[in-house]
Amino acid sequence: MKIKHWMTSNPLTVKPNTPLMDAAQLVRDDQIRRRPVVERGRVVGMLTHRNIMEASPSAATSLSVWELNYLMSKLTVAEVMRKDPICVSPEDSVMEVIQTGHEQGIGAFPVVERGRLVGIVTETEIYQAVVALFGDPRWESFIELENLQLDQRVGAMSRIAGIVEAHNLPVLAMFSMPQRRRAGHQRLYIRVQGKKIDAAVEDLKAHGYKVAE
């Protein structure tokens, strides 16, 4: 799954010289908590609701409301934004972006193609992509196989899919993950259309596959 299929295209942006109070009003009006900061067509920062809150004076300040308003009116987006944010490509995979977000502690990425902003991807879009991968539990099921060495046999996944589909269960997706306690082994998740999987499970066991309980 590529980011271009899940990103929000043509996102609302803000300029670095925009007064922070104006940008804060835009965030409130549009209810969009993150905006790429663009200057001369290039992404130079990311403004978030958190940036705005951190720049706002504390309620414990001794300054008057007039002094607070004056100080806030002097701030610009450039002074509080996260500079030079990590950008991703529309061709990047969702899993790559999830991994980068986890490693960097980032919840949103500008999507840039040939130096031009084309979208933004946040936790919301990533969540939607993951939900689509796992399907609708009302009509679909998962069969989980353990202790597989898929790299040892060419066509292993095709054979497994054939066993399952012989029971009139269309295979919608198959993906593997490393098995944490057994190096070189994988778990295989088979997403199928349908709820009656018992016969397919028994057939997989008869073929020597270990089905997770």
C-alpha cells in the first residue's frame, strides 16, 4: 500500500511570515491540527496545534491582557513551527511511513513529489489504511499460521491460498510477520471472505501446517 492512495491531497498550508494569532484562528476555524508551512513552493516547516499551545502565555503570567496580546501579535509561524520536517514520497509504502513515525516520534508527514507539496499523511490516514488491510470483521475472517519458513519453498503462499480457496473462501490478502521467538520463522495471516473457516482450517492442518489457536 502506497501513501499516495491514503494521503490527503492538496492540504491547507500556511506561510512562515503569517502572524501566529492568524494561524491559530485558521486552525480553530478549519479544525485542522496540522498545517505544512510553505515558502516559495517549498516545505520549510510544520505547524501543529501543540506548537501554538506551547507558544501561548501561561495562565500564571503576571502580564496584563494587553501586554499578552501585544506579545502574541509579534509572533509569526516561523518562530514556533517545527523546522525542516521529515517529508515522505507518495510512492513510499504505508509500512515504511509507520516505521519512520515510530522511530522519530512523528504523527504527520508532508508528502512531497519533485520538491512540491502534494499531500499530507497523519495518524488518521494511516489508521484508515491499517483498518482497510485488516478488513471488515462482520464479513471476513483471518486464519493465522505459525512456524513457517516461507523463504525455503518457492510458491508456498500460492499452495496455502489454493488449500483455503478450495473451500469456497476467496483469499483477499496474505501477509507475513517475523515470529519473535523463532528466528527465520514467520507467521502468515490469511484474510478471507466469509465466516465459515473450520473446514479450511482442518484441511491446512491435514497438510501439515500449524494453525494458531
